[in-house]
Amino acid sequence: MDYTIRVATLEDCKDIYRMIMELAKHEKVSDQVKIAQRDLEQDGFSKNPFFQSIIAEVPEQHRSKDGHSKVGYALYFFAYSSWKGRSVYMEDLYVMPEYRGKGIGKALMSKIAQLGLAAGCNQLNFAVLNWNKESMDFYLSQGCWDVTTGLDYHCMRCEGPALEALARGDPKN
């Protein structure tokens, strides 16, 4: 199947948002999505974007059953490791179910690796749900390794009222 991997544009935000919602549904966390299409437009396509994105697009004759030609995306941003230096973090990698197994996910991930290397990055980081064996197997097949197992790290998060309390210097005990 023919497809193209390209840098996302502002006009792609509608489809990126659609696929974010599809991914959230797949991960059984639809209620956790708190952004809207306009947030993607502002946060990804302003003067100082918080993220970058690439799109997988198929020709008109291969549109999805719902008429979509944009069938996958990856959202990423650059970060810095105090031990390793420049890195790229892949927040999302998603391919619509009917297009999986055709090399699109691999091509999206490969493009992020290329962009990271071009920017001087020496590592690609991302998270995968522990129940998502299919994705875990895919990532392992690409030469990735499980940091949780290998380095015994845990990913931590502070958000909402806890983040606000921390910013005030009054974290919860």
C-alpha cells in the first residue's frame, strides 16, 4: 500500500485530534483527554511550539471506510537528559486499526528517529502501557528496550491540584 510520511501542518489538527481520541479509546482512557483541536493548533503551530507531529497519509483510492486519508500520526518533542544530552520523546504513535501491519507505524517511528538524529539526539524515549503486548513486541522488534526493567525507573507525574500546590511550595504530605 502506498502512503506518505510528512510533517504535520496546522490543517492536520482536525485529523490529529480525531486520532488522539481513537488512541484514547483504544487505551480505554477517553475520559482523560482534556485538550481540544484548538489546543493542538496553538500548542503545536505557534511561534514556540510545545510539540511537533508527523502524519501518515494514503492516496485517495486507499481512504478509510470513513473517508479518512490521514491514517496515522506521531507526536513528539525534544528534551534533554542530564546524563545523555539531547533526546527526542515520542508522546504518541498511532495507526488506524485497518492500516496496521503495513509498515506505517515503523515508518512513523523511523522518521522520528531520523529527525532526532538530525537534531543531534542520541536517544528516543516513550512510554507504552503494560497491557499492550502487541505494541511492546513491536517496539522490542525495533531495537528498543524496556527502561523499567533495565534501569528500574518509574515514570512519575504531578498534575492538577497537586501541581498547583507544589508550585505554591505547599505539596501534599
